Amino acid sequence: MPENLFASFSISGQGMSVQRMRLSSVAKNIANANTTKGVDGKPYQREVVVVRAIPGSPFEDELVDQIELKKSDTNHAPNARQGTYPPDYSVLKARTATDNTPPRLVYEPSHPDADEQGYVHYPNVNVVTEMVEMITAQRGFEANTGVVNAAKNIARNSLEI
């Protein structure tokens, strides 16, 4: 039981780190929403966080088993196995990447960065999309905080028994 309790702290901590990365990317995107020229002379490109499950992790194995169990018969109940987890247990791998969608073209012939046709190449950042990303990252962070608090309460209550 203790290893599962600490694994839940670890998994929730990883989830909070991912949500922090997402919030950081959103902040960069909003701050550069009107940056028409970066260091490379091109408009800023939107940054996104790509999250993948680590192949071969106990979480992925359990998920695949549950999916296969559901396919075999709809009356099957989920059956979580007790397992031991290594101390450096990771279920997620996150990294930042650039969104390669084309920049927004806005007709502003008087802008100093306008091209020959009078169009300015603005970043591919939509502030409304970024606000939605911010809210979902905040909710994800709050959910992981709730898991940590629940695990902490379980540990405290089990010590009082």
C-alpha cells in the first residue's frame, strides 16, 4: 500500500508539471501574439506542449489490459492489480514543440513589417484558443492537486487508526 500511495504522489506531481508547462507555453504565446519579427526575422510561432505516455510503463500496461477486458465482455468490471513501482516511476513524457500552421495575414500597408503586397505576417496565435488552453491547464492542475490532497488525507487517516 505505501508504494501505491507514493506512486500516486509521483503521478500527480508529473501531471502538475505538465500543466505548468502548458501554462508557461500559453503565457509565451499570449505575450508574443503580435510579434511580427523574431530573432530569425520571421513571425513568432505558437508553442504547444506535446504529452505522450511512456511505452512499457505499468500505467500503460494496465490501461491496455482494461481496454482488452472491456472488449471481451461488457459485463466485466475493472480489476486494478496491486503492483510495485520503481522509485523513478514516470508515466508521461512532455516536451514543447512549435505549431507549424501558417501565420495570419493582415492587410496593413503602413506597418513597417508589411510585405510588397501590404500584408503583415502575424503569429499563428489566437488569444481565444490560448485562454481555453489556460483554463483547461488550470483545471488539470487543480484536479492533480485534489488527488494529492486526497492521498494525503488517506495517509493521515490511516495513521490515526
